[in-house]
Amino acid sequence: MKRIKKLLCIGLCVLLIGAAGCSNVEPSQGEAEFDESPVSVSMYQGTSEGLWYVLATGFTECLNKSYPGSVIQIMPGGSSANAVRLSTNEADFGMTHTSTSFEAFKGIGQFTEKAENVRAIASMYPSVAQFVVRDNVSFSTFDEFIENKTAVKINIGQVGSGSYYMFQRMLEYYGYTIEDAEGWGCSVSYGGFGDIVDMFSSGAIDACYVTTSAPNTELNQISTNNDIRLVSFNTDALDFMCENYGYGRNFIYDGSYEFASGDFDTCATYSMLGASAALDDAIAYKMTKAIVENIEYLKTVHGAIRNITTDTLVQGITIPLHPGAEKYYREAGIID
């Protein structure tokens, strides 16, 4: 907590409150040099109280450790909007997801136009698909949920969230939509983790579909007062998700939860630092170099990234690396 408070107080990091006016942010101008001079850049993250904000302040500290005097202007945003903003050069950097950037780059899924100018800097941590149900729910696999058209009260995350879209994609593999599930009797609700915890406690839901780290604090909290278990996914459905929407195969490993035993096949989207293709190569290079040089510090910023390594920084990326980032990774021997 002390470390996070320290990060939030970094004088060089400016948070612009509110969405109004954020689109008018000026990205960095002119050509930067491959030297030790500081840089001044802008970055969209998530909400001001979320993990992405903590990561953004961590990036600020990394940049200042390697290039003292650097400034990152941090602004609130969201995964999908950030990908578009980067493509239109409304900011230098932004947090998004690997699957979101994949869809944006190709103009598929939730995107009606291609965002071809979004680039990747570094992958941070995976958020894996987890389908959790009460123990008395009649199905144990997603196949059974579909085949039996089981009516269940389920929360699938906030509208527009990674969980929301991933659940839609999974239904798509079987040829169904959320409306179809409601048609066979499912009660579908939307909300964040706080809502999910409260709704399990009150009996308002019997299931939730989330994309998050494993283990997850809120799911463990739910399990203290409710008998719950994980639902298994069809590996062909997971392959469909990966091939068509840029997800990556992953696992929920045995021991992650007391309420689940054995490994569970799943897929993941990775939180990713992206950049505008218009960003000067030297600035992208410096940001990448600062992250790699200070990765041991970055691990301490939040538990979600405690296991990152220089190799995982390029894991799950499905769009082109920014040339500046690629240049550094090649020089450091991280990629061939």
C-alpha cells in the first residue's frame, strides 16, 4: 500500500480527470534521439482507481529511472477506445488487450473500421476465461450448458468488457448469441466484480463468466460463503477463439483455487502497453528499454505482474510491434 501511494504521488505524472477533453491531448512532437535525454509523452490507461493506473505510474517510474526528468501525462480510458485513439494518434501510449488490439487492427468483432496504426510495446499479464457456477448447477462443461440449453442466472461482466466479449465469442462458436441464451431461459446480467460478489451472496446469480487472473481474490471471496466450481471448456472452442479473435491458449493450474482441482484448459487475453504507429522510434525504444532495464522494480508494483520476465513481454502479442520496441528487443536478444 505504501508503494502504491508513493506511485500515485509521483510529481512527474499528471492525471487528467474526466473524459471531456481527453481526445484533444497532443501526442509527442518532433524527432527524438537515441540518447539518454528525457522524454515527455502521453498515455491512456483505464480508470483512476484500477490496476492499469497503477501500471501507468509504474511505467513512469521506470522511464525516470532510465531517463531522469521524463514525464508521462496519464489519462483515463478503456481497452477498446484506447486502441482506436492510438491508431488515430491521439496519444503516444495506451493500455489495451491483445485480443482487443487484434480485432481493432483487423476491423472485426466490435470494430467496424480497421485501426491499422496501433502497435505493440509490451505484454503485461494474462486475464484468463473462467466460468464459475454454484455446485448445484446441472452442467459441468460449456458443451453441456449449450446442448441442454440450461437456464441459468449469469453475470457476464460489464457491457463492453473483456468478459462480455469473450462470452459472446464462446457462444458464437456454437452458433448462438446472448439473445438466444435468454430465449432458452437464461437471465443475463452485467456488472463488475463488486456486483458479482454481491449477486452471488444475495442469490441473484448462480454463475459468472469472467476474464481475470487466476487465482482471483473476488472468486475466492465468493467461495467462502458459496459452494462453487469451475466449468470446463471445449478445446476446439478455445482454438476457435484464438484463431479468430486473437486470444491465446492458457491454463488455470491445479492449486489456483480450493474449489477446483486439476488443470483447466482456457484462453486468455493479455493486458498490453500499446503505442501509436506515428510515435517516434526513439521514444518507443526508450520506453521499451526502460521497462526491460527496470523489470525487477516493475514486478513489485502489483501482484498481477509479479511473474513477468523479459520473455513474457512479447507473449500473446497479435499485432505488429512498434519498430522502436522491436529494435530494442532485437538488440537485447529477447526476439530473433
